[in-house]
Amino acid sequence: MLVIFLIPSFLFPLGDASLPLVINTWPFKDATAAAWNTLQSGGSVLDAVEKGCAQCEIDQCDGTVGYGGSPDETGETTLDAMIMNGDTIEVGAVANLRRIKNAIGVARAVMERSEHTFLAGESASVFAENMGFIAEDLTTDKSLNIFAEWLKGNCQPNYRKNVIPDPSKHCGPYKPITTLQQDNRTSHINIHSHDTIGMIAIDQAGHVAAATSTNGLRHKVPGRVGDSPIIGAGAYADSSAGAAAATGDGDVMMRFLPSYLAVEQMRAGADPTTACKMAISRIKRHYSEFFGAIICANTTGHYGAACNKAPSLSTFHYMVADSASDTPLLKSVNCF
Ligand code: GLY
């Protein structure tokens, strides 16, 4: 059985520095343990982040990773994932993946079994089937129930705009209105409707990898892709600087490439906490109430996190395992 201890990160402004290191968003401790055990048994950092994210896909972490969560407007669950090798800057990503539960495995297959970086939609699923991934229905009783409740509630929350009938009151089908109205974007996103596993692993020799997996946004417009599979948005890894992984309102966050920004800040000498804060601040300037957080780690094993103080997020929890602890530790950071 895993024992976890909660340690406020303000006690360690730079974080502990110890390699190897696994760090991931949210209190998904079994994912941390899966990644850590992979490293301890001789697996590579890519193996570690793949196994960690795959564990969350199996566990359906918080209902927001893996099958059976976040049904779209038609009730279907689709998955986004990416994996990045910080040594070679190779990336594999999938978006809007249908029928396949192991999205992070497919992302790795894109990286290792094609010359491409990113596959999306039905064709990504066909690629996965051809690579031996099993096609399964991603729907569960829970996702059917979430979908049924949404229909019963006049399709609220709803992400359409500038269409008729009024999407804040009615279900579709929708048609565009001729005059665009001002965008008064209200966030429907909170910790329950929305999060992602983002994970970083760094080994003793300083090899860095990062990965993400999510089922995206509950009641999304079919075809919607979030930040998680977008390189530099959901995650970024460069073994000459460090890695970062983000979670939150991907429609907003992907516009700022926060993971890339944080890694570049660390390359320029910022400590991980400062780099994370700079990435959050950049978004905050335009979207003061966005829901989001980011984790950062540099190649010496220092790490940090930051989050935007929003109505539904005041403290962000994340997990760390390193050789100093040898067991997943729950960490927290106060949002600013
Ligand atoms: N951050 C996950 C998403 O927006 O899909």
C-alpha cells in the first residue's frame, strides 16, 4: 500500500533536488508510483512517463483521463495525449482519438513507428488499430449518465457561441448568426469537469521526458482538441534545460505555449518555481480568471509548480517521487 505525505511547497521554495525524479499534475499517486517503479527497474524516462500516464488511463483518474469520461456533445469520449523525448526532441501526439483506451501508447507509437509528430481523429484510431491497439467502446454507464443529464439540462454548460438557437439556453443543432457578438467568455471549467495528467521524468544521467493524457473537456464540441497534445502547450521537454507540463483550461492555455515558455525560462536561468510562475503570469495578463496550473523541473532535479487563483482553484496539488523520498509525496502550492 502506498503512503503519501502532504508537504507544502513554500517550505522548499526551490524544491528538493534529487535525481532521478518523477513529478506529475494532481494527486494521481498510482501514476507516480508506476512511473517511479519503471525508472527503478531500469526503464527509460520515456518508459516511465508512458507507464505513469497509462496507469491513469487505466484508473480513469478523476474521470478526466482515459475512457468513460468527458463525453462530447454527442456522448462520445475521445482522447488526447503526447509524449516527448528531451534528448532527441522527438514527439508523438494524438488528438481526438476514438475507440482506443491507451492514448499515450498510441502517442508513443506515432513517435516510434512513423516519421510524423501528430495524428488526429479517425485516422489516428485506424493507425492505432494497425499498430495492434485494441478497438473498444470508450463509453461507460458513467459517461452515458453524464451525457443524459446534460441533455436533460438543455445542454448546459455549452461551448458554442454566435449561433442560434441561443446555446446558453438550448440544445442544437445550431446555425451561425450573421452578426458576431462580443465574446463574454465565462469559464465552465473546474477541477471536476477538467484536468489532465502531465508528467515529467528525469533520470540520474539527466535524460528528460514529458507526457500528457486526457479525455479533454466535458461536453466539448466534437473535434475539439485541448492543450494536452500540443507540443509546448501541454508539455515540453529538453534535456539541456528541463521540462514542464500544464493542466487546466486548454482552449485558453494553448494560446500561450506555457510549457515551452517555462522550459525556455529555465534555460535562461530561472529556477523552476519562477519559470512556472512566469508561464502562469503570461496567461493571467489576458485571462485573469483562467483555470490552470503548471509543473516545472530542471535537469538538476529542482522542481516547482504554480497555478492561477481562480474561483474553483486556490491550491494546486501535485505528486513527486525522487530518490530522497523513494515513495510518491503529495505536494501543494497556493495559487496566486
Ligand atoms: N487541459 C486539458 C484540456 O483542455 O483538454
